[in-house]
Amino acid sequence: MKSFADLLITWHAKSGRHHLPWQQSKDPYNVWVSEIMLQQTQVATVINYYHRFMKKFPTIKALANADEEEVMQLWSGLGYYRRARFLHEGAQMIMEEMEGVFPSHFDMMMKIPGIGRSTAGAISAFSFNQKKAILDGNVKRVLSRYFLVAQWTGLPKTEKKLWGYAESLLPDKNIATYTQALMDLGATVCNKKPLCETCPLKKHASHFRRIKCIWCQLLDLIKKFQLKQHTWSLLNIMTRFY
């Protein structure tokens, strides 16, 4: 039986996304900009912003030399404006402290403002073909369903568990293709309304060995309930101090 990674890579060849603008370059700057833009934002929304941003700031140096107001104006409408500030600050840091070269070392990437573990993993995989895991929202959903993780994925202990799964599944080769395939699966098949019958992992997935896709939906309901409980508990704690 094919491995988790092999199934995804085979599926991606026919059904994955291959023509997104940031996929046309392995330059870490391009990948970095796209990964930051894609945080909490749909692909369809990002595409035009990405084109405009890269046209205006085609290099790290161009972004670093720009006025913050100019960067923020170009970002206007995309939301989560702290991301734009992080990109600008990060570009300045790279120019001042890293000789203008985007670092290839994972730990050095993590020093750049706005780059966390998952973003650094994506850049490492796509630009440098390094064996690093990612854990964005789409990947969390895929792995929590695949491994029947019933806890809300925002809990630290749940996230730690999912990171363990993500790292254990990494292939020894074709890491960039595998990473893109995992993202694509979460975005197009294993989404909020999963298309389980078309999933390349259905013969492997734990929920298929039990009661098929209804288990996915049940897990999602459990997690939503846990999220509401968690939020309510936080609100109760906060009100004690006001």
C-alpha cells in the first residue's frame, strides 16, 4: 500500500493546483510574501494583491527601501495589516542583518518578524527542498480528521500532537510537491464541507474505517463546541478583572 505522502503526491499530479502565481518561482522572497498574504485569507483574494505587491516591490531591497505608508496603501483591503508591517520590518532586517540575502537556515528564518514555525516550514520546503513540516489551518483539518483528533486544534496540547503527526509523515524526497499537495487537499477536498469520496486518503483514513465522512462532520461539531466553551471560559476569567 502506498504511503500517506505517495498517495498525496500522486493525487496532486492530476488534481492539485499548479498555476498559482507564487508557484512559478522558488525564490524565498516570493514564497515568503505569498505565505504571509495567505494567512487568514482566501487564495482567490490574494492573487491580485500578490501581483500588485510583487510588481511594486520585486525584491527584498525594494521592499526594505519603501516607506511604510506606501506598503500599507498597497495592502489596503487585504486586512490583518500587521502582516504588511511584518513584511516591511522583515525586509529591513534582512538587508541590515543578513546581507540582503533571505536565509536558508530554518532557525534564522524564525528570527524574521512575522515568520512562525509553519511559515518557516513552507519556505524551507518550497524554496530549499528541506524536510520541514507545516501546520496551517488546512493541514490541521486534514490531520485531525485523518487521525481522529477530537480536541479543538487551537489547544496547545492538540497542536503539539498535530505537529508530531505532521513531522512523522514527511517524505524523504519531493518535499515541495508533498507540501503543496497537503495544502491543496485541505483547501479543495478536505475543506469545511469535505468531499470524502474523492479523497486520495480515504482507504487509509481512520474515519473511513469506521463510519465514513459523517465522522468528519461530528468531529467538527465537537471542536466547535469546545471552542465555544474555551472562549466562554476566557471571558469569565477576563470579567473578574474589570
